Amino acid sequence: MSIISISNLNFGYKKNQSILKELNLEVPKGSIYGFLGANGAGKSTTIRNVLGLLKPQSGKVLVFGKEIRAARPEIFRRIGSLIESPSLYPHLSADDNLAIASKYRAVDKKKIGEVLEKVGLLENRKKKVKNYSTGMKQRLGLAIALLHDPELLLLDEPTNGLDPSGITEIRKIILRLREEGSTILLSSHLLAEVERIATHVGIIKSGKMIFEGSLDDLEALKFSQQTLALKIPDANKAQALLKDFAIVSVSPGELQVQIKQKEDIPKLIKMLVAGGIDIYEVRLLKSDLEKMFMSITNE
Amino acid sequence: MMSNIFIKTQSQLSIEWLKLKSTPGLYLALTCGLLISTLVFIAHLMEVHSLASLGGNPWGRYFTRGLAIFSLFVSVPFVVLLVSAVVYVERQANAWKYLYTLPTRRGSIYFSKLVMILLLLALSLFLLVLGLLLSGYALDRMHPEFELAFYQPNLWELGAKALHTWLSLLGLVGLQYFLSLRFQHFLLPLGVGILGYVFGLILAVTQMNAALYCPFSYPMLVQDFGMFRTEIRASIAFGGLSNIELYSLGFFLFFVLLAWIWETRRSVS
């Protein structure tokens, strides 16, 4: 079952403008959906359409199976969101900011301490937000989004401006939330960040969804596009042995071979060893998703 | 049903009050009335004969002077600043995108903010009245020749005058609320407010009929403060209200409706 379902979404800020083009997106229940795209690709615009902050030109956006504009309060009761920079009243303390959220959402004030502890801000709860660091503000924004134990959490670039330890903290919180049963849509322009926690991935480029699937699907895609570089003394002899593989290039002492799946790697090595060829080095030239992501999203 | 609405309104207002904690908007509302009454008090200390020599109950003259200073010179810039400051709190916090993803209707957020502005305006007027009353007694302790303690202040009359001023400012509240929501920054509503104040003053002083259609002129025309003629005001037009107050209410309803249409339909980018 999809918690968010977008079909053929078109959006532009002006009539003839096209920022989102026939966008389709499905966020399965209980997943961490990594929504990837370069800056300006349309991630935030998509999330704002999901939340009903922007009105689509055409297409359908369903959240919990309902159109958000038709069932706004009912759906928002089940959603927590953090869109880009958090909405915080700088002249108030973390306690006061959360008190405002708790009143709006009719949540028991006791929850304030719980969420502050969850995001590691309990000791700074009385401090005015204007004196917070960027990371602290981001964590407070997350605390506000978590206050009512939402079933669906929309996080737009939640690690923006955070240091590595802050990013790790946020990652842990997201994983814990998923264990507790929440569905999370997490947008980012960093694949490495999403790769570590996402169960599903959607990649958007210039307003169009160019890939959507599970992390395994993405892994498979990654291997289908990978090249293995081998340092060997006789590249020509090796080429003759590897007839089943697509050879990318042959140069003295190095052979580059395209592989389609990870099982190809041991198979290829065994064939070379059986053919009496010494192997000095094996390298994956496009060894991480980041490079693949770059190749997909770059013009 | 009614008690549910009352609880919801009370809760929304308590949220608005919390948001205003330590903000210029709240300080402005709390200090304006007291500041005006203090200035009126100081002015009378400096010019003792201004009240003492006229005879009769001096409270009426003392109150009228305080209310005149507020209505003619302070009320318009005060409302412009107050409305902008209250709305700016959301802008500063980048909060609209958050507010409109809450399980609360947009209209509810819109109206609670408007009600808070009206209450703050009423609070300022109440503090002005209170300040004038207290400063009047203080003045009498320092200068018994004023004979303020000898007479009773007519609180009903004072309350009614303050209410007329409050009603005359509603049109301006509506206009400035619309501008502050429509243009999400401080400068434009403020600029319009300052220019409108000057324009309103000119229309009021010159007694042009156009003043009837300019909400900036209303607090200057709603009562006869003896500063300039108020011929275009029809004293009792409807239910004890003057035509100025009725126009003010009309503008208020028009701009509140316009702002509501805008606010409940706008995209938050």
C-alpha cells in the first residue's frame, strides 16, 4: 500500500512554466523513501505539492489514499514535516516553540521533554532559538515534526548545514522512527546520505522522475553500468579469455571490462586465474552510487 | 458546539499570545497608552494653569486631551506598526509553510491573528484610559489647584470615547492586515501606512469629503477634539455610531474579507 501516491503531476509557478513534468511517485508504507535530485531538480516543489502548499496544474496527489485539499486537517494530523529550513520563532526558547506546536496539535505537554531528549536538546530547552547553531535549529525542527508521533514524516534536506556528527544523529533518529512504524520521505541531493538508510529511492531530474525503485533495484542498476579495471601483465591474452564480457578498453598492463552484476566479478577472476594470468589489481571504476547518480542527473 | 468553538478560540489566542512574547508588537501595545498618558501628565506639570484656570470638572478636559493626542497623532502610526509587527512574527520565523501544514484550518489561524490585533488595540486604549486616570490623581497630589480629586471622573463617558476611537480604527486595521498578509514583508505596509497617515491628516484638516473614504482620517474625525472642525461627521448615524464609525466598519469588513480570500487560497512557495 502506498502512503503517498503521485500520478502525472504537472506544476509551474506561472501558467506556461513547467517545473514538474508528468511526475509519478509511490511511497510504500513503512519505507524510508530517499528522494534524490540535484539542487533545483524539483524535490522541494514536489513535497510542497504533496503538502498542499502549492496547487498542481494537473495530476493527482494522494496521501493516505485521499486528496490533501479535500481532507486537510484529517491528513495533517498524521503528518510531520520539515521543509528546508525549520520554521522556528527565534525570540522564543525551544520549550516555547514546542509548546506552540503542542497547542496547535493538541498534544500533551509532557511530550515536549520526550522529543527534546530524542533530538538531544534537553539541556538547551530554555535557551532562545536565535542563539542556537544551525544544527540545533535543524534538530529542533525535527523535534517539532516528531511531537505528535506522525505516521508519515516528510523531511526536505534535513541534514542541511549539519556537521558529520549531527548527520549521524539525524540518521539514527530516522532509522529508529522507521522501526517504530513510521513512513519517511527524505529528500536530499547527496546519494551517499540516502544510500545508508533508504529502503526505496526516487531520482528526479529537471522535474521528471528518472528512476524509482527499491535500493536493490538501484544496486542492480549500478552494477549494470559498472566497469572493472584489471592490472595484468598480458592484456591481449586476457581479452581472448574473456569472450563473454564486453571489453571497454585494452592498454598495456590494463584491461577494462564491463560487468552486469556483482557475480560477474568472481567469475571473471576465476577465468583469468584458470587461464594462467596473474592479477595485480582489481578496481571498480564506477564503484559507488554517487558516480552513477552523477551520471544520471548530469546533462 | 458553542463551548467547543470557545475553547478552540481561547487556545488559538493563547498560541498567538505566546508567539508575541518578547516581541516589539507586544511591547508597543503595552507601552503606547501608558507613554501617552505619561506625556500628557508631564505636559500638565509644565503648564499648571491649562486645567486649573478653566473651572468645572477638569477630568473631562484632561481625558479629552489625552485621547486627542492619541487619536490625532499616535493612533495611525501605532496601528500600522502593531499590525505589521504581529504579522511579521510569522514571516521572521518562516512559519507560514509550517502553519499551513497543521491540522487547523487556514481561516482559524487567520482569524485568531486578527482577533489578537483587535484585542491588543483595545488593551492599549484601556492602558491609556488607566494611565490618564492614575496620572490625573498623581497630578492632583502635586498640584491640588487642579481640583481633580474634588470632582469624580466620568468613567462611562471616558469608556465611550475610547470605544469610538477603537471603532474608528477598525477600517485601518483591516486595510493594514490585508497589506501585511498580501505583501509578506515589513516595508510595504509600513510605507503605505506612513503615506496614508500624512494623506489622512491633510484630508481631515481640510475637511474634504474624500476623508470619509480614507480610513487613515477616521480617528481624527470620529470625535470633536477642538483641534479642527469635524463638519463631515454626522454625529448619530446609526445605533449611536457616527457615519465615520460606520464607514470604518465597512472598510474593516471589506478588507478582512479580501484578506481572508487571499490567505485561504494562496500558495506557499
